[in-house]
Amino acid sequence: MYRSRKRGVSTILGTLIFIGILFTAVIPMSLVMKQADTIYEQKKLEMERFDEERAREEIDVYVFPTEGAASDNLTVSVHNRCELTVRIIRIWINDTFIATDYVVPSMSELELGSFYVAPRDGSTYDVKVTTERGNVFECGSGTISYQDGHWEVENLMINVLISSSGIVFKIYVTLPSGDPHPDSPAMVWKIGGSAFKSFDVTTPGAGTYNVKVKRGSKLIHDENVTISWPSGPPVVWVYS
């Protein structure tokens, strides 16, 4: 009977030791693993949100000489066309980048610079910007060049963005001379949130243009816009 009691005590002690090991090793390990799973899911959600925001970034980049046609400096104009705030962390001029920290609020424009480039006759410059989310956006007006002591750009443009209610619209653009633009009137269809139409005004050049937007026979927008290149961006926007 004495031996039987000892065996009973040993069994109880063994059980207590096992329970102690369970509480001091297995359960904490289980909690750590659950915490690791939670952190993983949080990081996964953050990366998915980051990728979604990166895909939604939409900005336009333009460049113009800071102090007129013979300037040694360039100014970069950034137009944020998305609902997100965009942070510009690098500006590339050809193969050289400049570290920056510019914040461009949603649906707004910001001029960055000026940046010294020491232009030489016959030289060309490709300008790009890098955002904090990793997107790279090139200059929307193409390469800017320095010829015969002054700056030249590939295209001068008027961009019209229509967000008004409706489906079919007509856009009328009048040149500084008073003549209609060759593409005017332009008919556009709004499928989804907005409709977009671009007018090339490189040949007429700098000056004041009139832009009208009609929905059917109703005039819904009438605005004069000025392209002041080379003292300003080569592209202007009209919102209707």
C-alpha cells in the first residue's frame, strides 16, 4: 500500500509538472504565433492599401523656364488630378535627380523650383518626378530643348475636363486671332465620371483663348484661358 501511495503522488507530481510546462512554454508560444499572424495580416492589409493608392495616383507634369525664354533655371509644374494627396520626393532632369519634399493636395497645382540647369545650345531635357508611393511621371508636354539662346517645347496644349452631368457635349475653342480652332467644335461623350479633350495650340502659340462647353444647345461653361509660354506652363486646364 505504501508503494501504491508513492505511485499516486508521483502521478500527481508528473501531472502538475506537465501543466506547468504547458503554461510556461506552449501557451506563450501559441500567443506569440497568434500575434505574429495578426501583425502579418496588418502588414498585408497595409501593402494592399499602398498598392491601391499607388494605382490611383494621377498627376500631370509640365516644365517651363523660370525667368523667360533665356533663363538658366527651370520650374516644374505639377497638377494633381486624383483624390489623394501626393508627395513629390524626387525631380529628375535627364539622368540627374534632385531630392525634394513637396506635398500636392488633391485636385490642385503646385509649382516646384526653380532648378539650375546651365543650358547649352542644342541640349534637350527630359523631366520626370517620383512620388512617395513609387510612381514616376514624365513631362506631359514632351522634351524641352534649348536652341539659339532660348527654350523651346514640343507642344502647347489646352486640356478640357468635363465633370458636369450629361452624356454628350460640344467644346468650342477660339484662337487669339478670333478664328475657331481646327478641331472646334469637338464632340465628346462622358462615360463614367468625366470626359476629356485635348487641343493642340502649338502653331497659334502663346495668347488668350476662349473655351466654351455646351450640353445640347445650353452653354454650361465659358472661360478665357491664357498660355503664357515661355513665362508659364505650356499646358492649361479648363474644368467644366
